Amino acid sequence: MTGVTERERDGGSRGFAAATRLVAEREMKTFLRAKAFWIGLGVIVVGLFAMSILPTVLGGGETKVATVGAPAAEALTGTGVEVRAVDDLAAAEALVRSEEVEAAVVPDTTGESATGIRVVALADPPTDVVAALRTAPPVDLLDPAEVGQGQRQLVIMVFALVFLMFGMSGTAIAQSTVTEKQTRIVEILVSTVPVRALLAGKIVGHSLLTIGQVLVIAVAAPVAMRLGGHSELLALVAPALGWFVPFLVLGFVLLAAMWAVAGSLVSRQEDLGSSMGLVMLLVMGPYFGVMFFSDNVAVLTVLSFLPFSSAIAMPVRLFAGDAALWEPLLAMGLLAGTVVLTVMLASRVYSGSLLHTGGKLALAKAWAREA
């Protein structure tokens, strides 16, 4: 009896795996034939080259500079910068640390400067201020950064945009599910393959497509960065990029399961918007959170451990050198555990809602309908 049970179980697992593979192949072939897929990938690659080659940090208004003494103020006369005179070096440094001014021009007490002045900045040499002066003075940094602010913003922008694009591409899973329900094809599919295999196949197929696109970007990124003159940045970002890829793939699997559920809860494309609000929030929230709080160490640290935002926040912290080795391992473990739990919960809801027709089905009812 035990031998029969084991063979039946083994045959069932092989049947599930085969069905999952067939569904995954079907999803991949469908999207690889679609022009929108290739156009979307092309836009990502072109955008990557554009962000790397075009100026990455645009001037945002008049540059503010603090000055100490008449020689410093005279050196900036007619340069177009906004001058804020203060009484002493301590006041100038306080303005720089609070980031009320980009830099301070102060008297040189060391005798190193031929002009009698020197520049004080926070983390990065203020190239626009130095360029405005007739003769480049020495530059003192109060809090030198291994990664420049411009480089940090570039990496944050790229990581966040890639996550946003791939996260939103999961809408294709929801649309595919609704189309199958609306055309009644799903009734044929579930008669030949298990419902959970249908969900697993969609997740696997789209995840493989995502991995393929990530590989394309991984090949294009070094080329774009070298063309843009960011070879040094490439060496700095490489370790963080190595973490970003697995974080991105796990994050996509997490969102893919939720996109599939969003599609299964409705029966018409017109109703899809009513069921995918939460998933869109979980995609857009981490994007805006990391972009807005990129300079807030405490908030970024919290975001780097939250499963839905760790895919962006943790690689950014690794790039900046703000995270210890154990932190990405813990964050990835939390993300992986959340993926497993979410897929299990999504599987039950998906099974209970896939054959539903009519209006939008509530999550509680979909959970109760699961066989």
C-alpha cells in the first residue's frame, strides 16, 4: 500500500511540474511574440544609455555660497552665485552642514592658496563653485564621502526605475488572467491542468522573462556607463548590482503572485482597475519611498528590511557602504519568506476566484470558495 501511495504521489508531482512547464512556455511564447514586450525592453535600454550619457545632475536654481570676509565676497562678485555673508568660519561651516548653502568661501589661514581663500564643502567638491572662481582654491571637506552625491542619485534613480518598470510589467499577468476568464478559455485550461499549476506557470514564465530582461540590462549597463565616462562608478556599483539582481527577481515573484490574484478577482478588463489598487501601491510606494528618503539614513534602513521595498533600498545602502554584510542576508531571508507565504496565500485565493464570473469577487469570498 505504501509503495502505491508513493508512486501516485510521485506521478502527481511530475504531472504538476509538467503542467507548470507547459503554462510557463505558453506565457513566454505569447509575450515574446508581442511587440509591446520588445518595445518596453528597448525603452529601458535606451533610457539607461540616456541617463548615463546625458548630464545626470541638472542645476536646480541659483547656487548658494556662504562667505567670510571681504576677499571671499569679492572673489564671487559677478559669478552669478547667491552670496550669504557670515561673521566667522564656525558660522559658515554650520550653514554647510545644514545644507543651507552648497559651500563656503573662507580666508586661507594655512598659506597654501595663492588667492588667500579656500572652499569648504560637506561631502563632495563643489565643482560649480570652484569653476566660478578665477583661480581654483584648495577645497576642505567636512564629511568626505566615498560615493559622490551625483553618483548616489544616479544609482538610486536607476535601481528605482528598473524596479518600477518590472513591478508594473506584472500587470501583464493580471491582464492575461482576465482575458482567459473573459473568453472562457480558463474553463478549458482548468479541465486539463490543476489551477495551482496554472498560477505557478504564470509566475515562473513571467519570472524567467524578467530574468532575461535583467541579463540584457546587466550587459548594457557597463557599456552605457563607460560611454558616459562613469568607469569609476561602475567599479563601485558592481557589488551592489550583484545583490540587486536576486532582490529584484524575488521582489518580482512576490508581486507576480499578487498581480495574478488581482486578475482572478474580476471577469472583465474594465473592472481590473478596481482590484489592482493595492498591488500598484506596493509597487509605487517603495519607488517614491526610496526616492524621497534617499538622504534619510534611518528611514532608508527601515525600508531596506521591508519585503516590498528591500529590493531597492538594500542595494542602495550597499552601494553607499552603509550596510554590514549580515544586513542584506537578513533582508533577503525576510523577502524570501514573504514570497513563500504570499504565493501560498495567493494560490488559495486564485483557486477560489478563477472560475468566478460576474462582478468583482471579495477576497474573503474567494478564500472561502477554495476547494
